[in-house]
Amino acid sequence: MIIPIRCWSCGKPIAHLWEDFLIKTENKQKNMKKALDELGLERYCCRSMFLGHVDLLETAAQFKKS
């Protein structure tokens, strides 16, 4: 749904970096590797959280809760 507050594997806080990552990578203006390096994400577990995330919040919000 939304990016987790902390990395599931190591526990490092990562959610505050999500918007910066989106800004740096929109329109393919910057390589994802360079963007993650600039944000200070060095561990592969944290990097995988960003690369594997699919934002489904808007899609799920369309359905009513019963």
C-alpha cells in the first residue's frame, strides 16, 4: 500500500526518503542506482524496499470497506 516506515530486515527508518526518491526518479531523469546512493541507502535490504514497492493506495481507496 504505502512504503513501510522501517525496513523489514534491518529496521532502518526509510519512509522519509520515499518522496525524495520519487522526485529524483520521475521521468527517468536520474538513474535509480544514483538516486538511492544519493539518499544514503547502502544496504541491499533497504534498496529492495524502494525498488520493489508498488504504490496501490489510490487503487485500494476506490473500494468501500464493508
